[in-house]
Amino acid sequence: MPSPAAMKEPLNAFCVDLEEWFHVCGTPTDYSNPDSWNSAAAHVVKDTEVLMRILDDAGTKGTFLTVGWVAEKYPDLIRALADAGHEIGCHSYHHQLVYSLTPEEFEEDLLRALDVLRRISGQPVKTYRAPGFSMKRECFWAYPILRKHGIEIDVSIVPAARDHGGVQDITRDPFILHLEEGDMKCFPVSVMDIGWRTVPFSGGGYLRLFPQSLINAGFRSNHRAGRVGMAYIHPREINPHQPRLSLPALKSFKYYVNMATTEPKLCKLLETFRFSTVAETLTTVQYWPEYNYVNGEILAARAA
Ligand SMILES: [Zn+2]
């Protein structure tokens, strides 16, 4: 039972982007074509089981944003996650950047993923993350499609400049997006200010690259602002022995840096702060800025 002081610590969301080691976005690789995926070495089940054990040891539940192809291939893994009390979310079917698809292609991929994920997990599957965090202004058309198909929470926005996505000039707080199809809760990825730059710090390459003290400072700066935080990781990130993709130098650095120290770092993080699923974390949010979806744009609602 946590102490009363610990209970007052803000809750943070813990996300796993549940995909294979070769599900990289925006760079051609030997596995760019989904037809090649079945012949690739398979690591996702074992790596995810390691993550499940780490979460279990910490007494933490998380949200597993799952690629539909992975769920279809390994249904027992998805059932085990659901049985263990984790939230199953959607991370598309074929892991393509949203802005590389037409709205029709996006909807087809989404429906295929949701059908598989809902059928296998037995959960409603209401939380979505775009592959490569590829939600940016030019593809906000995806929001009405997501809401129409029962997605009520989006965790795709990076409120900073970024390679695949990134939305500058938007709130860092979870916000309500009003759409004709219904309301959506958008929970942006945690960022912090370092000098003049706004950067993510709590997931993927950032989590592996940054020292623990800087990551802790990032969570605390958000908590001081009354904001919940979010961490995210991919199963491959705790496996230093995964096969290596041939990637451009900078991308390769970011994709593989500090793989061997991720597991102890993650354990320390789970010890230091309180984490739960995205859905549960959002129940603790008191202040919700509001935005309206108007003709493909997201505009801050003016106070009445
Ligand atoms: Zn992904």
C-alpha cells in the first residue's frame, strides 16, 4: 500500500508501442514491404514478455498501443496482456505514417486493426497512436475518422518540432477536441524546455539517450505545471541483441543508442514516479483546454 505522500504524487501514463524490431517509419529498409514481415526474425513476443515482467514487478499497468499485424500473428500475447489488466490501444495495422496515406487508405487500415484488436482483446479499444507520432496539421483529417470508429483518446501529438510529426503552437496539456462525431481527448507526449528548445524526454531514443536526472527533471517540470506525464517504449528497446537494420547514420544512432541500459533505467523510472494506463491517468486530469475541429484545422476554443 503506497504511503499517503506517494498517493498525492501525480499519475503518469505508461505506453508501450507494441510492434516488431523492424517497424521503423520514414526510411526505406529491407522490411518496408509488409509482404517481407513473415520472413523476418521474430522478437516481439519475448521482448514484450520482458516488459510485462518489469511492469508486474513494479505493480504498474500500461497501455499497449498495438500494431494490428502483430495482434493477428500473436493473439495469445494480446490476450495475456488483456488478462493481466493492461489497456489495449491501436497503433494502426501496417504501421504507415498517417500523412503518407489518403483518408480512404487510412480508414481501411484503421478498421482492419480495430477489428482484430477488439476481437482478440475483448476490450473496446478506444485509444490510438499514429505510427511514428505522424500526426501533424496536414493530416488532422484523421480525427473525424478515428472518432467515427470509436477512438475517444489520441496519444499521437508531439507538441514540439519533430521529424515525422510534431505540432508546434498547441497546448502541452491533455485537451478536449470537439468534433461533429463527438468529443476526443488528446493527450500530447510529454516535453520539456532545454535552453530554447522544446524536446520530448520520456520515451524511445530520448529515454535511452538522456540521463536519469534529466528525465526526472522533465517529469517534475510537468508536475509543477499541474500536468500529468507520459512515458513510452517499444519492446525492441530492451533487447540489445536484436538484428540491426541498415539505416542512415543519425537515424541509426537514435534507433540503437544505449539499448543495454534501458531496462535498469526503466525500472528506476517506474520506482520514482507513479504510472498507469492512459485511460486511468486521464481520469485524474482537472483542467482541460478545449479545441474545435474546423475544416481540417484544430483551433483553440475562445473562452466565453
Ligand atoms: Zn510505432
